[in-house]
Amino acid sequence: MANKSNSKQYYRQKFPHIQYLGDTFFVTFRLHGSIPAIELARCKRNYQDRLLDVQNKYQSEILNYSKFEIHRKHLLEIDNLLHSIRHGPTFFSNENCAQICEEQFHRFDNEFYKLLAFTIMNNHVHLLIDTSVQFEMLEFDEERITNEFQTLDRILKRIKGATAQYCNRELNRSGQFWERESYDTYIRNERMLGNIITYILNNPVKAGLIANWQEYRWNYLATNSGI
């Protein structure tokens, strides 16, 4: 059988785009209307200004690293807003909605991805998945991978579509459930993987919901994650 890590690198080179095939992704998505438009616009302006600044200063690897750090800090700023805002939708305070979300995360485990970790907060979720499991499922066949590989955007469309439908039904509401925009970054190495898992699991601690991440009902960590 082909080596998993080598195969991941091969397909990243063969299909170059931002959401590389077979990568591990940290994804955040939030409820529609969970951040006021004026606050979101401010965050986006700061993000664009920082990017423009480093583009005028750096080149090559330093530029790439600087962009990555700016992206990371932007995601952290969004997350801090989601914790601090005291108004807006909090649909996942409804346990049935949180359970619907949990079930959808597990639904595609070992099919489209390996589910590594997640947390479900009142107004947003953090998800960590390894999509390289699809290489084995598609038998490392290039034609099948080209035609059948479920990229991150397709995976999120499935998850968000199903959760929106079922949660709206549970809440007896209609209309947009999730914000269309999601925030994602790919995991570069094992150290980053460990840091992201720690960040996800401690999200409810950071929000002041519990004292220990293991006490939180809507935290998940895969048993073979190595953490």
C-alpha cells in the first residue's frame, strides 16, 4: 500500500490550490448574525491592512510565514468576538441542536475524513479533520481521486446543509442558519496539530463555561489523536 504521507504530498503537488487534497484542516464556522456587521467589517479591514503591509515589506518564505501568522491572528480575533458578544443567536444552547451537529460531524468520519477533534459552542463550532483518509477509500486511483475526492468546501456544504435543515426544524424556524463564510487553515506539522487540538478543547474553558475541557459535553477528541 502506498505511503500515506507521500501520497498526500503527491496529490498536493498534482492539484495545487489553497485547499490541498488530503490535508488536515482546522475549520471554524458560526451562526448567521453571530457577529455584528460593523465588528466584522473592522476585523476584515485590519486583516487586509496587515496583509498589504507585509506584502510591501517581505518576499518569498518570510512573506508566506507572515501571511500565515496574519491569517492565524485574524481567526483568533474572530473567535474572541464570538466569545465576547452577549447578543445574537445561540442555537447550540439547545441540546438537541448541539446533538444534531455532533451527529453530522460523526456521519462522514472514516469516509470523507478522519474526525480528530471538535467543540460545539453556543454560536459557533471548531472542527479538525484529516481528509487524507479518502486516498485509501478511493484506492489511490488518480482518476477516481480526480472525479470523486470530496474537497473541504464540499464536505462543509454537506455538514452545514444538513445541520441547518435539521436544526431549523428543531427550532421551528426558517431562514439562513449558518454564515456562508467559514474560516479554515491547513495543519503544517505535528506541533501545530497538537496546538490546535489544545485550542479546540480549551475553547469552552476560555469562554468561562467550565473549568476543565473534559467536563464539557460537546468536546470531542479522537482516541488515537496522540494527545
